[in-house]
Amino acid sequence: MSERYLEYGKAVGYFVSLQSVPIAVKLAAYPMERIRLLMQTQHINKTFEGSSFKSLGHTVSHMKGEGYLSAWRGASPTIVRWIPSQYIILFLKDHLTGYMPTYDRHKEYGKYFMTKVGSGAVTGVINSLIWAYPLDVVRQQLATKDSGTWRRAAGDIYSHHGVRGFYRGFCINAPGLMVFRGVQLGGWDLTKDYYGEEWGKMSRFSRFAHGQFISLMGSVFSYPVDTIRRNLMSSSKGTSYSDVFKHGTQAAGGLRKFFYAGFSARIITSIVNGALLEAFDTWKRTKDA
């Protein structure tokens, strides 16, 4: 029994050590994350009115004027939110999958596909509700408004919107998150099942590339919903989803420009998702070996 716990402890330690890679990537890529948030909310957010966030270059120029460290404004709640979220998402997804009906991939592919996507979708919503969403609201307040500290950012949110302020946009975020996590986690399981035994023989880079592509596809489908809810989070009290949609499309000059504002930066920052999926998969195979 002691040897079993020792081996499990080693596996856990190995997984934790693997997290250093995606965490380092997350921190290194965070300036692009802030650029994305500024570009994504520019049509509603009045804090930087008069500034131009039409492109990556314009946004970088604005951040240079704020100082070098401003590029990481909001990074600390991102890390605090992100690390436990990944454990919750990946472990809970595996746990929920065990309760799902089992279907043969070759005979009942439709039902098989839906159980994989469904477990990932439910996992994403549960994690967002119990942990990630309030911290994401605080992170955006720090990144897109001059709020200074965590305490001041949280205080500003509470004073303007009350406790509800920490969940503004959650109603529309839930289906968007279900799409993203469903495609990401469900697609990851489907990809591993498709390759079968060949999956373990692939290089780590190849597995990472698969994870990166799947995560990016999830972002493509869910990004318009993310844009709407982030603009709602940055708007004044009393603003509705329809107000955000109408004003945003008018200010941006069309649906595509509004829905996908800042998506170029999202492509760069999404690299951490592929790194995380590969790290978790490597840990699981090492633990089960």
C-alpha cells in the first residue's frame, strides 16, 4: 500500500512539474491576453476613450505609453484563477465521463460523440460557476480599467453592481463555454480514441499540435459569445445584451469586426491550451504505467 501511494505521489509531483511549462507560457503570453481584452472591449469601454485599439500595433503603442509592467496588468488573478481551474476541469471531466453512457465508436458514433462533447461542456460550466468566473471579472477590470489593486477592482465592481457584478454576462457565457470546452475536451478525447495505440507513440510536439488545433477550433466557435459577455462586463449598469450587440456592431462597423475583435491575439495566447492538454495526457499515461 505504501508503495502504491509513493508511486501516486511521484505521478502527482510529475504532473505539478509539468504545469511549470504552461504556467510559464501563460505568463509570457499574458501581454497578448491584455491586448486581446483591450481590443475586444474597445467599443463599450469608456476608460480609454480616444485611444485606438484597431490593431495589435495600435494597442501595443498604447501599452508602451503606460509603462513596461502595464503589459501584465491583471496577470495575478489570471494565474490564481487558471491553475485550480485546470485541475478542476481535467479531473472533473474524467470523473463525469465515468457516469456517461458508453457507446461503441464504430456502431453508434453520434451518441458516442455527444457523450464526449457533453462531459466537456458540463465540466466547463461547473468550473466557471464555482471558481473561475468571478476572478475573470476582476481580471478584466484590472486589465481594461484603471483599477489599481485587486481590492479596488473588486470594490468597484461591487459598488456599481453588487454581488451580481461578479457574474455579469454569465448567462450568455454558459452556452459559449459549453461550446468551447465541449469542442476542446470532447475533441481531445475523440482524437485520442481515433489514433488508439498510435497516440502514445507520437512525439510530445505532435500531441501538443493536435491539442492546440482543437483548442483553437473551440475558440473560433465560441469567441463571438465571449465578445458579447466581455463587453457587458465593461458596460454601465442597466446595459442589456441587445444594447451591447447594437452598439458594438455599429461602433465596429459590422458583425465580424465586432465579434472577432482581438482574435488575432487570441490565436497567440491559445498556445497554452495545447501545452496543458499535452501535459495532462503525459501525466495520466505516466501514472497509469
